[in-house]
Amino acid sequence: MIYLNNFKQLPDSAVNALYNLVKDLINKNTTNILEVGTYAGQVTVQLCAAAGEKSSSVNVISIDDNNDTFSPAAEESLKENHFRNYSIESGELEQKFEENVIRSNIIYIDRFHEQIEEKLEFIKSNVIVPTKVIFRNPKNAEDYPFDVTEFIPEVKPRARKKSTPVKEEIKEEIKETIQNKKTTP
């Protein structure tokens, strides 16, 4: 994979581990991968490659405060690799995060290091499909600096419809009418 920028947020070994991890997490129900913190696109390229290798229908949504900080930018590396399974959104990171959480089956967080517990609670209370969250933990081992958490939405049982005596009477009347039509020449 082609990464055009000299800036590396993660060592190559960690990027390779993340690539393999994401590839293993993608399943038939995966539609979107959310990356929180695009930076120069080192991980974005890997996420797009892993998604494209597993399924042509999986998209990467990469969000950050400002996507023109680095030169060359993430999008240039993605275009150089001929990836089309991505969107890069910039602006208010908090708002973009909240908008895209419910659309994603896999979330990679490389921002909010000091607020990770708060962000995990937000994800837990807002997911509508099973969602796996990978976050970079600078305190974890250097060879595998990621933590993975899965959130499964709580499914509340639906109330059963109660049968009322009136409905039962109508059902009987319909049955009788049908029977009468069958017996009448």
C-alpha cells in the first residue's frame, strides 16, 4: 500500500497489527468503519485496504477536525492506491463523531485519549447494531497498542398483541360467511 506522507502516527508493526485486526473483525454485516482522527492517513490507507480486501461494500468514514494539516494529505494517499471505499469529513470532530457512530459497525478511535471512557459510554448508549470499537491506548504494550471492545445493543422484547373478544367474534363471523358461500350453490 502506498502512503505518501513522511509523518507516521504509529510504527509499521502496529499499523500491520491494526490492518489484520480490522480484516478479522469485518463480517457479512459490516457496512461502515469509522475512523476518528484521520491525521495524514497512515491508518486510513490500511483501513480502506482491509475493507476492500474483505468486501467491496464496506466503506471507511474518516473524520477529523481539519483534514488539510498535512501535506500530502490522506486523500492523496488514498487516490494513489485507487481506493474508492472512503469518505473524509472534516469539521467539528465531536459533532461528526456523534453523527457517524450509529452508522458504523467498526470504530477506530485515535483521538479523545483523555475522554475515551466518556466516548465508550456514548457509543454503548447509541449503537443500534453490534459494534466493535478499537482504540489506541498509548499506555498499552508497544507491539499491540490497541484495546478492542464490543457493544451489542439491548433488544427489548416487543409486546404481544392481545386478542380481544370482539376480534374473536368477527373472526367467527368471517368463517361462517366463507362456509356459507362454499355450501350455497
